[in-house]
Amino acid sequence: MAELGELLVSAVAAGCIYGLMALAYLLILRPTGIINFALGEWAMLGAFAAVAASGDLLLPALQLPHAAAFAVVLVVTGLIGALVEVATVRPLVERGAPLLSPILALLGVLVVGLQVGTLVGGTEALPSPPPFGFRRVELGPFAGTPQSYYTIAVTLGVFIAAWVFFERTIWGKRFEAVAINRRAAALMGINLRQVGLLAFAASGMVCGVVGMLAAGASGAFYQMGLPLAIQGFTALVIGGVGRVEGALLGGLILGLVEALAARYLPIPPTLVLGVPLVLLILFLLVRPTGLLKAREGGA
Amino acid sequence: MKVSGTLIRLTAGAVAIAAVSTLPALAADPIKIGVITDETGRAAFYAQPVTEGVKLAAKEINAKGGILGRQIELVIEDDGGKPDVSATKARKLVDAGVVAFISNSSSPATQQAETVSLETKTPHITPANSGETLATELKNPYFFQLGPLASTQIKTLMSYTRTRKFKKVAVVGDNSGLSKIIADVFEKSLKGNGIEVAVAEIIPMGSRTAVPQMQKVRAAEPEAIFQAGIVGPQMAQFFQAYHQLGMKQPILASFNLSIPSYLKVAKDMMEGVAFIDAYDPDKPKTKEFIALYKKEHGDEPFSLPGYGYDGLHFIADAIVRAGSTDKEKIRAAMASTKGWSGVMGAKGATVNLSDEDRRGFDPEGAVVRLIHNNNHGPAIHSGTK
């Protein structure tokens, strides 16, 4: 029982990271229809920004407190998102390019992001001490590190904020309107440019949260982006692209399946590596819309 | 004021004397020695410190008047760790007139550069590469390997393992190519020594936690854990899970943990980890090297610069023994090296080379060290007996 408690905390914390990545996809995908695979690299850049801002290796002089470092990371990755939208996506969309064009352009952004990451951070893993230290913390039957509980708490905060945004604010309604029918939304006076820009900036900020949390857990590493992009995409497919809660649900399911398979499936560890991909393929075949359906109309 | 004036005059005098004494050396052309390093690629994190050692040795030799009355001039090229580029860079060095060159980049890059040393008949050494077949794959009489072979390192770790009398162990790595190779070698050698591998686990690259894998390891109740990992974040997760799950088993690791950057990925979590190295900080020659390095750089060296330092001293020694900068004569001097010793290797270890065996590292020369206070600590075991 104690063992399951340990496993659950780490699996849920991992699932939260996947869920956040899925949310970052969703924020762009809902209003624009674009799948942005460069998200993983944004999270990687966020992790490097986190290491730099907390002053461990890149800029030893700069030793911001955690909250300030967090803010810096959000600004950096939010700007990256906005900049990418303005520089690569907007020109293509406004010239009426097919949807595939911005997706390919964003793959280019992925490569650029990876190279920038190696230039900034080098090819060694850069450690970043966890903001709340490292020890075993037991809460009832559960046991985890401060960083794993922190990850879960921050993720809940982000998802509550996203839910309030979509369900309770006029901006959220605009996003939904654009998602349901782009042309009609434009005719109703919704500024598509603003929605697009905000979607990319918000997605960038969510990637920044991921980078910050990942850096505190196992440091910043130039190759950390692609796995995050794949894990987030898998979580998105599982949970469904229609609703914010779906991203979190998909992430948690992926995290739990991964951990339970690695721990209890009586198969060689090399085969366990394939379990998340089997899950992805199963969902694409059997339930391509994911577990949670979009409300009214759908995308 | 007066005192400092005298001091200045004294210093100026000393500088003038030093300049005069090195004049004959300056009069002759310098001896060019090539270095292929990796400054930007995947081997950079070990190639760069090794090259630092080469530079330190060049400075030391030149300060003492050089060799054969001539100064040494290093010609350094960066191959980015890429085998195809490495051969091109080797050719560039030979065209620049080097009498010998050193490969500090990755083993595959060195393998490619060998085609050039063979073709151009240029003495070529690798001081640090541990690739098993570097000196046997190609019949290249101009190439010499001074670093400890991977098999020597594993045998040394197994010899240490026998002294600990483990019966049942675990092997944990990641899914990078190199880690898989190390984990395989660990498993085979452990079984060969009659030790049961109770569980072999992989922490996949990009995973966010190693708790499931380490729970499996804990449940198998091994007496020790062999760490075969390479990738930094997964190494960090291994140590985090180990501590979080309250595990106490001794950890034995590959020679990768002799690379200092790993000390930072899991700071404060690696106390007592045993790893393989080829460097004993208590050896007199090594102590001299440490003092010299400290004077130059201000901090203590890890083992990596020692490889490069030995590499250049080995070439300089061969040139002196050859009494000439003729490439054939240098090669012959290298191939007849007997009982040469440098900074690297356990106490009493020597480098021996011949035309039949161009792998010079003493089979009994590798050591097992412990990590202590986030640093590489003392050597506690050496040799394979």
C-alpha cells in the first residue's frame, strides 16, 4: 500500500506535466486548428530560462527568488509564443495558406528552438536545485518529493485558471466562438489577430510552467523538448481536443499507465518503453476524438 | 617606493635572463604537434578538459626550453565530435606540417582520423579514448592508444565487486545507445563472475520519474546496484528515486562517472558511489600534476586533463628518444616504449607498446574511486586481480 502511495504521487506529478503540455497544444489548436510541435522546444527554453533566472549556472550573479524566477520564465516563454505567431504563423494564415503551412513552419521553429537551446545551455544537462529542497515527504498513505507535490499544485492552479478563462470570461467565449466557426466569429466582430496572438502567448506561458517544473525536478537539457512534445500530444489525443479538462485527464491517464506498466507489467523494460505509443495508437484508432467531447457543435 | 623600484628592476632583470636563456630555442622553428578536439559536439564535455591538459603540458615543456632545443607549437582543430569531419581535420593538420597528432574527440572520430595517419604515415595517438578496437580494427602502425580499454575498466570494477562478495545485484541504465552497451557488458561480466543479476531496469530518456523502475529494483532486494546510465536528467532521476525510496544499497558505476559534469546533476545525492577511473590523486607524479594545474587554473583538476597532459608528454618523450622530428623515427620510438609512466594509471602502472600491441595502458592500471563531498575522492582499489 505504501508502495502504491509512492508510485501514485510520482505518476500523478508526471501526468500533470503531460497534461500541461496537452493544454499548451489545446490553447493553440482550439482557436486556430494548428498543431504546434515546437511546444516541446519552448518548454526546453523555459527550463533554461528557469536555470538562468534562479542563477545556478548560466548567470551565477542573478539569484532571483523562486516566485520572481517563475515570473521571468512566464514572460520569456510568453514572448517566444507571441513572437512565433507574429513572425511565422500570422503571415501564412493571412495570405490564406492551407493549414499545413503553419504546421510545417512551426516544425522549422522546433529546429530553431533546439539550436538556440544548445547555444544557450550547451549539450550538458544543467541542474537546477528544486525550490523546496529534496526529501521524502509523507502525507497519509502517499510519499513524494516536495517538487512532486508542488508540480501537482501548480498544475491544478493552471487548469483552474484555464477553466475560469474559458467558462467565465468574455475572452474565453471569443476563443470558443473562433473554435466553433472562424468566419462567423470574424463577422461577429471578434478580432482573429488578437485571439491568435493571445493563444500563442498563453500556450508559450504554459510551456514555461512546464520548463520551470521540469528544471526543478531533473534540470534543463537540450534534448528534453521532443519527449515532452510527444507526451503532451499523446495526452491530448487521450483526453480529447474539445475541453480543457480533457487535457488534464489525458495527462493523468498517460502518467498512470506509464508508471503502472513500468512497475507491474511482467514484460522486459525495453517493451515497456512502447506502452505510451500503443496507448496513442489505440486511441487514434478507437476513439480519435478522445475521452471528453467538446460541448455544442464541436471543432 | 624605493623598495618597489628595486623589485621592478629585479623582475626586469629576471625576465631578461629568462628571455636570453630561451633564445636558442626561439631561433629554431617550433615543432608542430596537432590536436583534434571537440568544442561543440557530443564529445565536447570530455574532449575539452583533455585538450586543456595538452595545452598545460605544452606550456610546461616550452617553459623548460622545449625539446631538441625547439619549442612545441600546438595546432588545434575542432571536429565537432563528427567522424567524417575528423578525417578532414586530420588531413588539415598533416598539411600544416605536424610531426604527430593527438585525437581527443570521440572514439568513432578517432577511428576515422586513423585512415589519415595511416595514409600519410604520421604518428597518431589517443590519450583518453577507451574504444576497444581502435588499435586493432585497422592495421595502422602509426596509431597508438594510451587510454584504458573499456574491457580493462570493466575487469577492474569486477575485481572490486569480487572483494565486496555480492551474490545478487541490479543493473540500471537508460535507453541511450551507449548506456545499453554498458548495461550489456555489466550483465555479461557479472554473470561470468557467478553473480546473479536479479533485475535489469531502463529509465527511458524523457521520462519524468524513475520511481516505478527503482521500486522494481527495491522489490528484487539486490545487494548492490550497477549504474550504467549516460543521460543527465535520467541519472538525476535515478539518484532522486534511490533516496526517495529509502534505498541503501551500494552503487557501482561505469567510467562515465569519472566525467566531472555528472557530479552536478545529482548534487549531494552521490556520496559513496564507486566508479572506475584511471587516476590516483595520491600518486606522487599525479600530485605534481595537480599542483601544476592548480597554479595555472586556480582549481583542482579532475582526471580528464591528466590524459591530455600525458599524451603530449608521451609524444615529446618519443621525439627526444628519436632524437629527431622525422616521423618514421618518432613512430619507431613510440613503438618501442617500455615502462613509461605518467600521471594516469594506478601507482606503479606503466605504458608499454610494441608493433604487435599498440594499446599501451597497463591492464592493471585502472582504479576504483569513491565520490566524496560532491567530488571525486580517493582510489580504493586498483587492478584486476
